[in-house]
Amino acid sequence: MKEIGLEMDLEAQEKVELCRSVPADLQMSYIQGTDLFGYVGIEAVLDQMRRKTIKAGLEFNIMVVGQSGLGKSTLVNTLFKSKVSRKSCTPNYEEKISKTVKLHSVSHVIEEKGVKMKLTVIDTPGFGDQINNDNCWDPIVKHINEQYEKYLREEININRKRRIPDSRVHCCIYFLPATGHRLRPIDVEFMKRLGKIVSIVPVIAKADTLTIEERHEFKERIREDLTVNGIDVYPQREYDEDPEERVLNDRIRESLPFAVVGTDKEHQVNGNKVLGRKTKWGIIEVENVAHCEFANLRDLLIRSHLQDLKDVTHDVHYETYRVRRLNESNPPLISHLPAYPARPITMTE
């Protein structure tokens, strides 16, 4: 036994000497977990991150934009299987055509398998049917930028909060009417402005009003219009981090805009309860990919890209805003910071 122990000590010593002989910048290729001292436990960091995330909870802010009558509230309720839209949460709610676009936010805490998420839905009453549509995107652009400004001011405070509340818009679902033609001029102008400051996911609302062939042709025209007009929609190619992610995102880009149907009504289909819309031709199952692309939209927003949407918001859109604001001379963001006198330098022998 002593001989075996001596051999192991000599082997370990040889590895240590070998590592010392290797330049510092190359040593990492030699020192790996079990080589010298056995299990280190680096993988346990994932469990630590999971516990902290569960304890702190998640924040996700989603904005819905589009003309009235496209089922924005219904689709959001269907996405999260809860009554989360302003229309559903406001007693005696009555949607009226107003002269301006007013934004309303509703927050909920949704819990699933021990994971809590604070969901905020920013609802924008319909445009396109307003009395005056001139610059109708201004209130929405202003709201998005105000949330960046709010976060920035919290970030540069001397005594800032340990965890800054995040009210920034992480995703904007843009509803397109199922006309079967091309993008309307108002949609082009709207998305041009929004695409520079927030992640846009375009959807064709009430897609069941189109045949499969009409839907396919309509989506092709919309993709052409997006490219011709230089409109950025999520996920952008320049943000793909690796080949595996690029393959997944390419499939998503080929499917945009998602043709969706929303409903909160259940029907019996082959003995099973399903969410769907009943028509004289049958029942359109919302979560059936053969009927519509609602499931693909839900997977993108929640199951596969929720964290990436938050990362793009912070690392790209917010960072662009932050750099611009800090480079501006008026108003100076750090003017409120106290000026500290220089510490006197004392000479000692």
C-alpha cells in the first residue's frame, strides 16, 4: 500500500513539475479538473445559479402593438394561460377609439414548478383606426426610451439598489392584419422606428381567415417588405453566437411572421380538451402546429429565447441608448454627483 501511495505522489509531483515548465498562458490546457486533485465541483455553479434565480424570480416585460380588433389581449392570455391582459383585468372594460395612443401596463406574478416570473404586459390601444394617425408611434417610442432612461439613472446613482428594477421592454409583439397583400405604409413606418430600440416579433393575427396557400404567399411578401425597407426583427443574424444557435434561429427567421390564432375557449376533440376556435368547417386548434403557428411563437418567447430577449435588450438596445446618453452634453447625467476635493499628497521619509 505504501508503494502504491508513493507512486501516486510521484505521479502527481511529475504533473506539477510539468505544469511549472509550461508558460502561464498555456497552463490551462494542462490543468483539468481530475488531473491533479480529483473532482473540483465547477459544474455545481449551475445549481447555484438555478437556486438564486428561483429565489429572486424572473422579470419579463412584453409589449403588444397593432390596430384594434386583432385579438392582442386574447393572444397574450392564451400565451400565458392566464388572464393577464389589461382588457381581462379591468372591470367593465370598454375599448373606445381615442384620438391618441395611450399605454397601459398590467403586472402579474406567474408561478410554475416553483419558478416565479413577474410578467408585465404593456398594452397599446389600436392604431390605424385612430382619428389622427400622424406620428402615432411617438408615445410607444417615448415609453420604451423612458424605461431605458429610468434604468440608466438607477444605474449611475451613488447609492444604487443592489438589484435594479427592470421595466425595460424585452419584446414587442407586432400584430399585422391578415390582409393577404403587403405591409401597410403605417406598419412599415412603425416597425422601422421600433426595430432600432426594441426586439420585434411580427405575427399575422387571426390567421385562420386565410387559406394555407394565402398564408404562405402573404408571409413571403411580408419578408420581402421587411428586407427592402431595412426593418430589423428578432432574432437578428448578427446576434447569433454559435453555429448551433444559428441553425435554430434560421428556422425561426424562415417562419416569420408567425401566423397565429388566439382563444381562451376549450373544445372537445377526440375526447381531449383543446384550446380552439369553432367554425362551420371544424375546430381550429390553437396549439396544433398543423393549424397555426401559435406554439412556435410561445416556444420562442418563453421556452427557448426568453433569456436571450432579455440579453439583447440589455446588451444591444439599452447599451446603444446608454452610450448615446452618456455622450450627450445636455442634460448631463452625472451633474448631480458631488465633487470631491483631491486628496493632499504628503511626502514621508
